[in-house]
Amino acid sequence: MTTIAPTVTVRVLGQPGDRHDEILSPAALEFVGRLVDAFGDRRLEILKERMRVRDRLASGSPLDFSLTTGRIRADDSWRVAPPAPGLTDRRVEITGPPDRRMTVNALNSGARVWMADFEDATSPTWNNVVDGQLNLLDAIERRIDFTTPEGKRYELGEQLATIVVRPRGWHLTEDHLEFDGHPAPASLVDFGLYFFHCAQRQIDAGHGPYFYLPKLESRGEARLWNDVFVLAQDLLGIPRGTIRATVLIETITAAVAMEEILYELREHSSGLNAGRWDYLFSLIKTFGHRTDFLLPDRAKVTMTAPFMRAYTELLVRTCHKRGAHAIGGMAAHVPSKDPDAHQAALAKVRLDKEREAEDGFDGSWVAHPALVPACREVFDGVLESRPHQIERTRDDVEVTAAQLLSVRRVSAPPTPEGVRTNISVALRYFAAWLRGQGAVALDGLMEDAATAEIARVQIWQWLRHRVVERATVVDLMEAELDSLGAQYPWAPVDDIRALFERTALARELPAFFTNDAYSRHLVDRRPEGDHRPEGQS
């Protein structure tokens, strides 16, 4: 146990691991403790406000652009900070968990940016969290490599992607670190450990400490992050404005507050990103009780659907109006051994990226290094030698809240195949997540927590509106679990079934599956009484 001057005590409850003391040093823990002490209560208020807003919307209150912040939207004079070193050209960004193999492959991929993802692509076991921090530190120090079981060795090349870290969202805790007897906010742990160890190193290397911020629901949450950034920079003597953050617009309440979110973060902002699956997940969580929000199979809700077009075009217009980058969504295909299937997948990726580039996006995401060339080729064709197209302000775009909510035009019941696919994806992803794998290839796609969330909430919505029979879902669930258990005898079938029942079949819809599953299955504390910080005797 150590004391965080002068009032906060910290206990490391997680099992010790190789080199963990390098990350969990007394000074690093003190730094995280200062952040927790300053912002822990505000985080709790943010979570309460989320529930209040959700209750108001569920009771029929309209969702619209705020009248009280109209002056911010009407003021054409303000801009976000200019692009930071390493973030001027973002035409291809690759995403993935910060495990050792992905770290090397992503940095060498030819993408301009790598989003090192502690959130949707990471199952937050204690080892994954701390080892991920070690891998980032080793990468910045250029001392990381990877050797496959077959003996093939991977090392860092000369041209590396810029690292942008996505910490976990405000709703999650890190139960292996305790401050004043309470679990630490996971977002502050991920941010704080990386910033403490790597901020100055990144500055010295010619870049900076850059972040992606997930699942924000309001301008107040952006303001909280901005205040975290200010304090963190002040504590380490780093000039204000050095941090840059891209916000994922992946909730419906954030969609009507894009300009306000940029405004709150403006000295630290590097743009917005369109997060497709989490955005649909948010729509169902918020309005899934209404029949006019009944979505069909997720594969049928494409980015060309009118309400999705409204969302992406508003994002581009908002960003470029304020001098910020607009980053497009994920291409999740993984290479197939079947050449025809691979070419068909690449054709779909190109079409998606062509739409984004033509709409004005400045770059886009891919989940696999094999997709980098296709994405780069599309954006090269539009951008040519320019680093971005922020000058395309898209003044032709006018989007109303009603257009963002115009789901009825694609509303439809699911197909039997759609029901079966959602159950299969959710169960197989749960199996991977419970064993510590947060990004997993399923049916030719790289799936993460966002796809599991949309899969399970769609099942919940279809059951609620009785367009699918509960007996049908249960039968399909049991058949999939039998297949899973036969293929992987070690799979915790009972735990997977119980998780699906709690998060997809319950009367009330849990906001996230990750909170429940984390506390039940991934928390692995030291023996009672042994709570020393790593490296201390």
C-alpha cells in the first residue's frame, strides 16, 4: 500500500506479472491517483446524468440539438487546434489491441495511424491491461519484436504509424487498482499510465500523446476529458495543448452535440470519427422500446441508409467547419484463403472507402494490415498529394435531428439467418472475450465488443417486439453452445450461456455486457492481505 499525497491511498490488487513494476511504479500510481482524486466524483455524476437522459428519452422527451448551446454552433469564428505532428495526414488508420504481435504488425502496416485499443478490441484482463502498456512503452523505445511459433521474426521498420491510444470508456472500472477503497475508473488508468510513461517520450520522438475517446454521450463528458488533459499536462510540466484527442461519435446523444464536443476539446481536439456498430447499438439502447426503431439484420443496415448518411455527412460538415479531421468507419474484413472471396471482400472495402472519400472524410479505419493498400489507394485517388480535405466544408449539408432518427425508412423484421448470425456472433465473441481475447476473426470479419453489443441488443429488441419467438432464440442458442463446446472443449459454456441470458434475454436491457462480465469473470486479485504496489517490499 502507498499513499498518494496527501489524502489518497492506492492498492494494487492484481496478480503480479513480468515487468509489471515498470508500469506500476510508485510515481506512476501517484500520478493516476491524482487524476482519480480530482475527477472520480465528476465521473460518477456523468454516469448519473447518462441515466437521467436515457430515462427522459425513454419517456418520450424529444432528442434535438440543444437550444442552450446554439451560440456555440452559430459562432463561425472558433476552430480546433491545428493538426499535431504525425496527425496531419490520416488517410489510413489501423486499429487493434496493444498485444505484442499487433503492436509490431500495426506499426509496420503502412497505415499513417495505429489506434492502440484498450477498449472494444481488448478483453481487460489485468495482464492484457499492463502488458499493453508495456508494449506501447517498448514500441516507443524501439525495443519490441515478435517471433511466431513457426519461428518467423517481426521487428519494427523505419516508417512507423503514429500511435493513438483508446482508453476504456467512462462506464468501466479497473478493479485491480483501488484508490481510497474504490476501484479506479478504467479510463483514467489507461490514460494515466500511458501519459505518465510515454507522453514526454513521444514528444521527444517528434509526435505527442494522442488519444481516441470512446462512447461519449454529451459535451459535459468532453469537458471532463479536457479538464483531465489540462491537469495531466500541468502535473508533468507539459505545455497545454500538447495532447490531442479524436472523439468517436458512436452514441445518438453525441450526434446532436458534435460541435459542442469539438468546442469543449478545441485546444486538444484532432477531430471526430464515425463508429458504426456502437452508433447503432446506442440507437437501440435509447429507442429500442419503440416499434418505429425496429432495425432489420445488422448486415442490412448499411452506411447508405438515409439516417446513417445524415450522421456521416453531419460529421464531415461539423469537422471541416471547425478545421478538424473527419475519420471514417471500420473495414473489418480479414483476408480469406479463397482468392475469389478475398477479391469480393476487397471490392466491398473499396466501395465503402470510395463513398467516404467522396463525401469528404480525411481518412478511414481498417482492422487488418492486408486492407491498408486498398484503403490508401482510394484516398490517394481523392487526396493526391494533399494531407487531408478539410477545406471541403460541405456547406451543402443540412441535417436535422429528425433525419438522424429516420430509422423507419429501413425498419423491418429480421430474417431467420439474421437471428442465427447474431446469436452465433455474440456467443462466440463472449467465449473469446472470457478467455482474454478482445478482437477475434468470425466469418471473415474482425469482430470486437461493439459487434457483440449490436448482436445481443438486436436479439433483445426483436424479442421485445415479438418479431422473434423466445423459444426460437433459446433453441438456436443451445445449438450454438453445443457446437462451441464440441469444437472447444475448454470453453466455459455455462458462463457464456448465463452471460447471453443476462444481457440479451432479460426483460430490462443492460447498458453494456462488459461491466457484468468483467466483474464476474475477469477480476483476478492477489491473495487477501497482499496488496503491495509492484516493485515495493
